[in-house]
Amino acid sequence: MNKPQIKVATIDLYNNERNEGMRCIKEIVADAGIKNSNIDLKYDVFETRYKGDVPDLNYDIFISSGGPGSPFEDEDKQWDKDYFTLLDKIWNHNQTSEQKKYIFFICHSFQMMARYFQFGEVNKRFINSFGVMPFRKTEAGKKDIILKDLTDPFYAADIRHWQVVNPNQKNIDEFGAKILSWEIPEEENQDNPAITSIRISNEIVGTQFHPEADPESMLYHFKQDERKKFIIDRYNEDRYWEMISLLEHPDKIKLTRKTVIPTFINNAINDLISITV
């Protein structure tokens, strides 16, 4: 008997910048294929920001990656318009079809997601954020499938110059969306922390942090002189080495890596298979 096929597309927004995110996503998807041996998992990558390639609705699961720079800098470019056209198609499809499309947004894509759903204000952070950071769950986050098995606070890789703040509660309520986590504010943003994860629907979720990051990918960043200097200047050298030590804790970045996106993918696969059987 032929196995049901599930098609996964990663939307690469790194704009040809060297990164570890795409490797990590590929490994997570490959692992999902191994664990779900009852399906034929097909995986493709679309270099949307660099080459203008955009997947179509023949895919079942979409993962939209992180990336450099401002989420507004390419508003006049065709790839940006095509990206939002795809989001329109996914959203409209899910309003009318029993077999839904699933999409997960990461970091830069989370800011693009906020532009689309307008659940908060997207602006430049008061200072760049880089490192292994703690995040606080909301009550909804404590129950949500992608976060409930994490500690509270939980830890993840945070690499961003931009942020989503000032939640638009009217739009959030209209979508039936739930904010799942917040950054733990620093002294400069005590009264206005950033939203760090949100669920729009069962099929649509995003995180400002990088849940795909593993110790190897973060060590790549930590070893770069400018990032080491940034952390030491911003905090101190002890904090730099503390962040590196967090990479090996089983309940910190490793737990986030093996929980958040794998749970999202497995939930999508289970839902899709239940409809096709």
C-alpha cells in the first residue's frame, strides 16, 4: 500500500546570507520523516528573498525562516508582494477547506507575520538582541502544544534587531489568536516587552526566537568576534560564558530545539493524516 505523501516547504528569507538556520530546519524535517515512517515526507526549499521563488498551495506544511535586516526593506520588491499573496492563499484556503495548510514563522518571518496579521507594532528594538535568552509563557502558552513541555521561563536563541510590541488586542480577538510568550524585559523596556510567540489558529503559529537553533549553530555565532564583543560590552564576560554553558543544558536550548517545531510538524501530520485516512 502506498504511503500518504506530506509535502513540506521551507521559505528561505536569509537572502543568501550565510546561516545555520536552514541546516537546522532541514534536520528537524528529516527527523520528522524518520519518526513518521507511515508517511512519505517530501521536502523542498524556496529561496524566496534571494531568487524570488515562492511555493504554491501544493504543499501541506510551510516553515518560513529567519533572515537579516528590516522586515520593511523590501516592501516594493516582487518577492515581498508574492510572499504576502501566498499568505492570502493559505489563509483563504483554510477558511473553506477541511484539509488545512500549516505554517510556522521564525524570527524575521515572525515580523513579516505581524505585518500581515497586524497583531502588534513592528519596530526597531532599542538595542540588538543576541544570545540564549529566557522567555516567559502566558497562560495560553502554558497550555499550548508547542510550549507546554518547556520550562517556565524557557530558553531559546534570540537574534534580532527588530521586534513586535504593543499588541493590537482588537485584531487578536477577531482572529481568535493567543499570545503564547513574552520576552523578559530588560531595564530599558520594562514597560513594553516584545511579543515572542503567537498562535493565530491551530494551523498558523510563529516565534520571534529561533526554536530550530542547536548548540552547534549557536556556537557558530558565539565565536564571531563582533558578537562576543557585543555580549561582553552589553553585559560582561561572565554572562558570555554563561550563555555558552546554557547550550549544553538539556532543559534549555536543547529542549526548545527538540520540542517546538517538531511538535508543530507532528501535530500537522497527525491532522492531515486523520483527514486522508
